[in-house]
Amino acid sequence: MPNTFELIQAYTVGSGGQSSIDFNTIPSTYTDLCFKISVRITRSGYVGDILNISFNGASTSESSRRIEGAGSGSATSASNALLLAYQGSTTDATASTFGNGELYIPNYAGSTNKSASNDGVSENNGTTAYAGLTANLWSSTAAINQVTFTPDGGSNFVQYSTIYCYGVKNA
């Protein structure tokens, strides 16, 4: 990482998995935030899946636009939630692989609405794998001091899933 990136917190899921990952002590001393994500979830029937994110525990004033691709097909969608596109799941994706992505939040401590961008991929040694880009908007002027990641569909993160939170200075 360039010296403008400083690790704020690293999180690794332990034995037995868990239902969410919460970063709840984010200082306001950086210009931007960057999350590096490597996760696998327990939801069956999906090679790729969605992670829901929330800022400061809010579930309102959120929206997103997503473009995704799988092999020769593509799709777009809109949502009233903040989403990260396609991280690997357990029963239909190649064993012991993890979906990877990045969430970038510029001006997270500023007094304007908050935008965030994400790119994510599912890893699979098969005929189906996904890649997605998501643009998120949280219509709030509050500084972000908490970010929570939750797998869609009531599933859990598996052991060794990791998310790293970096503060970015002078971006």
C-alpha cells in the first residue's frame, strides 16, 4: 500500500462464522476510507452473492446502481439499499475460494451526502462466476464513523473471511 494508506482495523472471522462484520470506531482524521474484502458466505444456490452495507447503523436514505456480468451475459439493477456486488458463497462455488472486492468511500467525514464505489468478483473454477461494479449513495450529511457488512439472505460469513479498513490521507 502507498504510505497514504493507514490500516485502521483488520477483521478475520473466527471458527463457527458470524452474521455481520462491524467497524464501529472509525476516526474522522482521514480524507477517504478503503475496505479490502475477501469473504465467503454460507448461502446456498449462489456462486456470487450480495453484501449489504450500512453506515452509522442507518437503513434509510440509501440507494445503489449496479452493473454485473457473468460469462457472456450482463445486467444492471437499482436498489434502495447499499450493496456490494458478488462475493463468493459456499455450496455452489469452488471449495475453499473467497470472493474479493474493494469498497472506496471518498470524503467520508465531510458534511455532504456520501458516495461509495465497489468492485467485486466471485471466484469459481466452473462455468459461472460474477464480476460487479456498484455505485452507492447515502443521502446523509453525517460523518461516517461506523460501517457494517451483512451477507444477504440471512447467511453468515465463514471462517477466515477478512475485511481490512484503511484510512486514506491526502487522496
